[in-house]
Amino acid sequence: MDYLAGEWVPAWLFMSVTFLVAALGVAALGWWVLRGDARNRAAEEAVEGESAAEHH
């Protein structure tokens, strides 16, 4: 029984590290997507501003 109890500590540690790495990866991916979205919106507004200035 001591052998089984001893397996829980490393398993818990490795699973905790795995979930931490996964959570950081999801957060980084979300940040990257939102950053790209903000850049795309800024570029669209710049193009629309140039188009409006040329027509008036």
C-alpha cells in the first residue's frame, strides 16, 4: 500500500505541470490572436481613412 501512495505524489506533480503548461499555452495563443485582430482592425481603419480622404 505504501508503494501505491508513493505513486500519487509524482503523478500529481507531473499532471500539475502539464496543466500549467497547457494553460499558459492557451493564454499565449489567445493573446496572439487578439493582438493580430487588433492589428488587422487598425490596418482596416487606416485604409478606410485613406479612402474617405481621397473621395472628399
